[in-house]
Amino acid sequence: MSFFQIGYYRLPLEERIDSQDHTPELDFDTDFDKCLDRVQQLRAQGYYDISLDEYKDGSCVESICIAWYVDEWGAA
């Protein structure tokens, strides 16, 4: 079974004070395109340090470079 994990923070690194601030929010989905839509939404809402990882059988198999997609969004 394969799925994607999106990690993100509400505050920039320099403003994170307690352990809750340093704990990422996580979203999961099996649809890559839905994950990209969610990443774009999180960026528009001002979240920080957004990451997208692919998992298979419970293990991370790839950290996806969302910068490739962000550059594409900026050109649209």
C-alpha cells in the first residue's frame, strides 16, 4: 500500500518556542494530485516548511521536491 504524507508548521522556525510549535501538522492521502493541491493551499495560507513524502508499506521511499511544482505554479 502506498500513501503520501504532508508535513507543515504554523510558525517559522525562529518563532517556534515550545514542543507543540516544533511538532509538525501531518496530512495523509493516497492521491498524489490531491496532495499537490493541499500543498498549494497550505502555501497560500502561509504555512511553513512544507514537506511531501511518499510511503510504501509503512516506510518512507521518497521525499518529493515540491520546489519543482512551486516553480510551475508561479509560472501559471
